[in-house]
Amino acid sequence: MKVSVIGMGYVGLVTGVCLAEKGHQVVCVDVDQEKIEKINQAIPILYEKGLEELLKKNIQVNLQATTDLHKAVIETDISFITVGTPYRGNEIDLSDIREVSQQIGEALRDKSAYHVVVVKSTVVPGTTDEVVIPILEKASGEKAGVDFGVSVNPEFLREGEAVQDFMFPDRIVLGGMDAKSIEVLEQLYSVFSGIDLLKTNNKTAEMIKYTANALLATMISFSNEIANLCSAIGGIDAVDVMKGVHLDKRLSPIMPNGKRIVPYFTTYLEAGCGFGGSCLPKDIKALSAYGTKAGSPMRLLEAVTEINQERPEKVLALLKKHFPVLDGVQVAVMGLAFKPGTDDIRESPAIPIIEALLKQGAKIKAYDPMAKHNAQKLFVNKDVVFCDDLAQTIDNVQAVLLLTSWEEFKRIPELLHSRDQSPLIIDGRRMLPKDSVTRYEGIGL
Ligand code: UGA
């Protein structure tokens, strides 16, 4: 089928590239000319594992990129909206959704064939029916459900694993204003066989997306609240507590051969320095704000955000236990990305931690295997030394803060032993065995 994808963030680009790989004819659209030129030259505009190869393979074959939204809509059967929906002020910011809906509507005015508009961006329930459809109808002069269809097809793509998650989905949720809109999407996704397909209305599809992310965030904050209590009591390690909880056969089922299935899900039930990224923090805040507006305040989710926002302070408190005055203290910040496998630093706990360290006069060295360039842009002209390797970063520091669980950080104990160095290690992700270094502090210990 012929598809246009509007908005070239990681969701849009991965959607476009993967649909092309699956045999559809795809046009990627963005207002940013530079992004479009790069995509057309098969230069990846962001890092996603496996994306570059698929982009190179499909570009100018099944895939093109353009800034001409009008033409892209006219020449395709389906348009995906994949623009950003940030949280601003005290609610979701729908400006880009409105703008793109307006432009799609104007293009539909010049098109007679039936077209389906699909909202893939994460939007609060009701947005598609109450905001997108009226804009499309007004701008096109046409009737939704007659001249064009409107669907919601949320994405469940983890950053860093987005290509894999798109190519091998665990579920496909197809919302639609009517059966015809859903049918068109079903046809598009028929190239993915054997996947659980859930057909529903637009509002429910929108709610599924938020509920899925809210559950993940709640599990993380729940684990962190338990970790807070463990630290406060003393003599309890939250890691052992959560291990004991994970052994519940409802969380990690025992197979007939006696072996356990350890679901990936349990990785959200671990103590740490908090969740970040471009999705979880903003989605939880947007849903909470939406709940209040709808007369059903989300008290649990408000606490989830509050607990998460306190995580950086917990890391700093561990540091201050040993260095009550941070002025002049040499600190290595290990990990800037919000999670391993990505160069994304948005809402990373490393940001408030570096800001606090700077304020208190600590001497900071920072290292991340992928996110250095992004962090440098954020802390430009700030007194942070960005290092190129692990060994250099921990050289002559008094404390090491582990904030992202990059696999290579597991080498730290070995490196320190070989150099006879014993800085204080503060394990914000509980990724090192606690007896592997001389001076260890960890979240939830
Ligand atoms: C998340 C969801 O996992 C995806 O299903 C969803 O599609 C996506 O948001 C989205 O809405 O687009 P992502 O933001 O890539 O994906 O993040 P995750 O891999 O889920 O990790 C979220 C955060 O939780 C990271 O900061 C991670 O470090 C943190 N985390 C994870 C913890 O703090 N503790 C844990 O035990 C596990």
C-alpha cells in the first residue's frame, strides 16, 4: 500500500523504514529540510539499532523523504501522524497534532479518493475524535467516515529496540472511527502474520497506550518506594527483596521441566535512580493532568511522578553521606543516556544530578558510550569534562556515580583493582555486586 508518515522522530522514522521493509511504498515527511536530505541520502538522523541498514536498503526503492506534505498525502492511501506530543505547562501540547491535521485536511480537499488518517502519536483519550477529526473536516470540507477514515494505532516501541519492536510486534492495536478505517489498517498490517490484533474505537486505543506506559512507570516507582524504605530501616537490601518478589510464580512462571521463565517485565521491578526518556515521564504527567480535568484525579500516578522526581536527590544523598561538602570533590558521572542502548538524554536522571553537582562546586568528569554529543550540547560552557573512555573517567576521582546500566560499566571493579584505586562507588542502578569494590553505596541498600 502507499503510505505517508508525517513527523520524523524515532517513532516516525522507524515506522516509515519498517513499513518500507515490509513491502509498502512509503513517503516520510518532515518540515526540517536537513532531516529530509539526510534520510534521502540514507544518513540516519538518530540512533536506533538496525535502522541504518534498513534505511540504506529501502531508500529510493520503497522509501522516499520529502518536505511536501500536500503531495505526500495526495499520492498515498494512508497518512500516519507521528509528531511529538510534549507535556508543557500543565497539559499535553497538541500544537503539532493540530498543525499537521490542518495540513492533511487541506491536502484532502484536493483529493477525491478515500484516505485514512492514522494517529500514531501518543495523545490523551478523545483527542482524535474531538480535536483531529473536526480539524480534518473543516480543512478538507469533507465528512469523516464518508470521504476519509480516521484511526488510532498506538506504538509500543522501546527506544534503542524500536526496529526490533516494530518488525516483531507483541500486539497491534487498531482503533478506528468506523469499520472501514480499521479494515484499511488491517490490510496494511496483514504483512505481519500471527500477531495479536486488537480492534477497538479510537478513544480506547488512545487509553491503551497510556495505560501500558503508566503500568511500567508505576512498577518502577513502586520498586523505588520499597527501596526508600529498605534504606531507611537498614539491614535490608532492596535487591534481595525484589529478587524474592520476582520468584512469585505469577511473575516468573515455572515450566514443566522445572525451569523458570524470567519475563523482561521484571526489569521494571527493580530499585534504581528513576525512569526517564521521551515517553514515560511526559505520558504519566499528561494522563494525570487529563484525569484531573476529567474529574477523576490520578492519585497513584501523581505519586509515581513525585517518587521519580526524588530519585536524583537519593543518589546525591548517598554521596553527601561521605562528602558533606561537595566543593572541589572530584566526581565521575557514569552514564548520561536515560537508559542503555540509546544516545537520548531527555529526562535522564543524570541531568539534575550534574546540575546539582555543578551548583555545589564538585569537579565533574562525565562519560557515556553514546550520549556524549547530546550532553555536551546541554552543558555547553559548563564546567564538565566529557571523557572518551571509561578508564580515563575514573582516573583520580573521589566518587563514581553509576547512573545508566551500560554493560561496560561492569568492568569498573576490575579496573579499580588493577590500579589500586578505591573511590566511593554509588550504584544508582544496582548493577555491580556490592562486595566487588572497597567502598560501595547503592540505592535501596
Ligand atoms: C517506553 C515503553 O517501554 C514502550 O513500550 C513505549 O512504546 C515507549 O515508552 C513510548 O511510549 O514510546 P522507552 O521510553 O524506550 O519505552 O523506555 P523503557 O525501555 O521502557 O525504559 C523507561 C525508563 O525506565 C528508563 O529510564 C529506564 O532506565 C527506567 N527503568 C526501567 C528503571 O528506572 N527501572 C527499571 O527497573 C526499569
